[in-house]
Amino acid sequence: MDRPVRVLGVPMDLGADRRGVDMGPSAVRYAGLTDEIESVGLDCVDDGDVPVPSPEQAKSDGDRSLGGRAKYLESTERVCRRLADDVAAAVDDGHLPLVLGGDHSIAIGAVGGAARDRDVGVVWFDAHADFNTPQTTPSGNVHGMSVAAFLGVGPFADTDWAPVAGVDAENVAMVGLRSVDGAEGDALRDSDVTTYTMNDVDQRGLPDVTREALSVASDGTDRVHVSLDMDFLDPTEAPGVGTPVRGGVSYREGHTAMEVVSRTLGPQLLSMELVEVNPILDDHNRTAELGVELAASALGKRIL
């Protein structure tokens, strides 16, 4: 990796039920992100935060949006449009954009900017599939619809901001799934998305699964975007996340997965996002500090 890293914060909590993930970018910065990236030998530029309205300022679409439920969809659209422009500009400037969330709805903008004018694969490290639509969601929270949105599933296909032309479902791979809703799972099985549950990880080992996921994402694409939701980790390792689910990966496994990303992709790693850090639920900023370490591993940090 020889490109400078450009940090973009998105203090967004409109896509989630629990308040607090809007403080995630600040917590990650406070955990020493810039110093850690520079210790890898990379230049790091922090562009600050994308403006995000608070829930009190934002206009909620209530229970009717795109023919179903999608809370704060109009505000989420505005934030994601702005983020997509910023990510695309960073890539065009020869930087590697590292997007800090915020809830996972920001992925719609991050992936949209990364895949502008190029074909991009996506590796999704997450306990959740985020493949709901406004018709299938049990909550109406957009952070559970991110992948469906940028793939143009269901009513998202009729929007002019969510579907990403440069990303095909067959180049999306999810790693670490262990909490998938019923209708969401049906849609996922009918799609061309490749999925690896924690059962696959247990049976095959995380390095093998990660390498295969990266192969799926890079097959026929120009570059790869990596999305890391901190609930990929077990809550004993990362307690400060928006939607914790027991049975996630360990501290060392998380590092191993990110080291596989770095070793396998190298300069093919186009962009990355780190999301769902919630300092309110954290223990002495442990989750943010772990997120910083994992980002550094993905960017090339080694034990030796």
C-alpha cells in the first residue's frame, strides 16, 4: 500500500435505533487513528466530518417510505449523496478513503463513491446481512438495508441515488453472518451474493473463508471495497457496538482477517469503512481502539 489515507467521518445515527453511534468517528480518532496509520508508513489526511442532521433536525418519513418502512430515508439520502462525492474525490486524488461511521447506512454512500466510474467488489464483515428492504424490515432502520440499497434490490431499484452501477451482486461477499431476518434470508438465498456464516468460519477457519471472499469480490473487478462493522467481533471483544450479537470472532481472528485483506489485496484495496462504534455502550473506548488496530492491520501493519 503506497497511497495516502484520507479519513472521512460520518457521525450518523439516523439509520439505527440506539443513539450513540454518531459519536463513533470521534471515538475512533481519539483512539489514535492518525498515529496508527502513520506508524504503518502511510500519510494520513483527516478531512473532518460530513454534515449530518440530528434525529431532531431530520424529517422522518415515518412508517411509509418506498412503499414500506424506512426511517429518515430523505436525510440518509442527502448524507449518502454527499459522502459518495467525497469518497469519489478522494479516490480520484489518489487517496485511499477510510470512512468512519456512524451507523452502517453510510455504506450506501461509501460504496457509491468508491464504485463511481469503475467496477468494484465488496467484502462485508458483519454479523448482519443488511439485506432488508422497506417491505421486509422488522424495524424500519436503514442500517439494515445498506446492501439491498446499493444493489438496487426491491424498491431501491427505482431510486436515482441508492443503486450502484459499478457493483454486481456476484462480487459481493459477506463474512461472519449470525443474525439474519427471515424474509431477508430468503431474499439473500435468491440473490447472487456470496455468504459465509459463523458456521462456515467455525468449520473452515477464518483465513480460508476471508481469502475466498476476497477472490469473489476481486473476480473481474477493478478494485475492492472493504466494509468492517465492529459487531463482526464478539461482544466480549467489542462491547461498544450498536447491535451486538454473541458468537462473533475473537480479537486475534479479527486481526487475522484484516491481515489477509492486506496481504491478498495490497494495492487492490480501494477503500474501507469502519462503522457502528458506540462509545455510550463501550468500556473505556475498547471498541474504538480495537477498530483502529484492525484498520491498521488492513492497511499493512504486521507483527514482524
